[in-house]
Amino acid sequence: MPSMDDNRFAGAGAWLTRMVAAGLVCLLVEACAETPTQPRDTTLPTGRWSGDGACLSVAVDGCDLVVGCGHGQFPPPVVHADGTFEVNGTYRIEVGPISINPAPPAMFSGVLSSQTLTLSVTPIDPSLRPASYVLQLTNASGKCAVPCV
């Protein structure tokens, strides 16, 4: 016949089992209640991007685009979770002496997908046509060379 002490330990063991089970249920409910991490805005990866006759150098202090005799500058854009960005900058085409006048404004927009950047330049100057370039991130560093002087 079980003693009084045996019944007391059996009751305590059952109580402990119920408490552990309740704790596990609470942990599972908490874990399931959390939403998955949403993609966050990021920055354009630094380095040199090239393709379609264009070269884009991205640094923490700004971006420089060189396309033949055209060149543009814009601040590092915020790339949204869907890979898109849009930022104001400047763009001009120069042959010969460099102008001392400020460069005219332009809109730079793009889509980043892995190591591929589709960059569109829309100059505010109606005499300049918008253009788009598909660029790949390279292992090169530093600014792009300006081939037109």
C-alpha cells in the first residue's frame, strides 16, 4: 500500500508536469504570434557598376555615372524592399571644355535585383533624352574614367 509521502510526491510530479506543459504552450503561442521579418530598405551596394557603355561608381558619399561624354551625380539612394529607388541629381553631356555652370537637374531611378541594376536617367532639360542602362556590379573600385574630353 502506498504511503502518504508517495501520494504527496505523485501529486507534486503531476503539478510540475502541468506547469511545464503550460509553459511550453505559452512559448509556442508567443512564437507563432510573431510576424516574419519584413524586407527593409537598404542602400545601393558600393563599388563600380558597368554595362551598356555606362559606368556607375557608388560610394558612401555619392554616386557618379559616366556614359560617353555624359556624366551625372546623385546621392546614394535608399533602395526600397521591392528593389526600386528614385533620387534627384544632376546630368549633363559635355564635349571640350568643362562648363563652370551648375549641371542641370535630372531624376535617377532604378531597380536592383541581386547583382544587376537597371538605371534610368531622366534629364529635366528637354533637349536631352532619357536613357536606361543595365549594369552589373564588378570587383573594381574607385571612380569611373571619363572617356570624353
